[in-house]
Amino acid sequence: MTTYYHGAHTKFTTHEGQCFTTDFDVALKFAGMSGVVAKVEIGNALTITDCDGYDHDTNDCAADNEAFRAKMALSGSDVLRYDDEDDCGNELECFRIVSVAAMNGVVVVAVLNRDDAEDAWGY
């Protein structure tokens, strides 16, 4: 199992296309001041596929496209890994779930508000 984090402005729900990071600080930034941070475990048996990342100049990322994600899932990918950026232009490594197996493989450890998450998991 690998630990991942997800920062959400509102509540956390697992869904196709959801992004995770191994970097707690990145998730904390995505949560914003009033959001939540989810800590999850995802099994290592899933197929992780590298794909083209976010292109700052064109404001485009293939993994943002639902049809691309569906095609990748049909070809056997469970998770797409790529370089991305947050809203402030900070670079990060993104893990985006695209298959039913990946969605079913997300084990939620805890979902905490920003302050509690920082107290519990901050490094």
C-alpha cells in the first residue's frame, strides 16, 4: 500500500478522475483555508501509467480530458502519473485514478479539516 493525500475545497468523495499526491503539503495547499485533506492508502497492484503532464503554455493536460482517461482505462491503466501544477503554478506529481479497480482500491484512512490534518500529518 502507498499513502496518498487529496486536498478538497469542500467534502471528500472518491470518483473517477480524482487526483492524489504523495506530498502532504501539496494537498494542504489544494484544501485551502477551509477545506479538508484526505489521507488514503492505495494498493500497489494497480497499473500506473506515465502520461504527458500539464502544459503551462497551453493550459492543457491530457489527463484532464475524460475521453483520454476512459481510453487509458480501457487500455489497462488504473492510475495516470504526470507532472501537474497547482493554482499558484507550483509543480507537483499527480496520481489520477481512472479505473473501477483504482476507485475500489482507495482505502480512506481519515478525512480531516485543514488544521487537524496539519496537526496530525504535518512534517
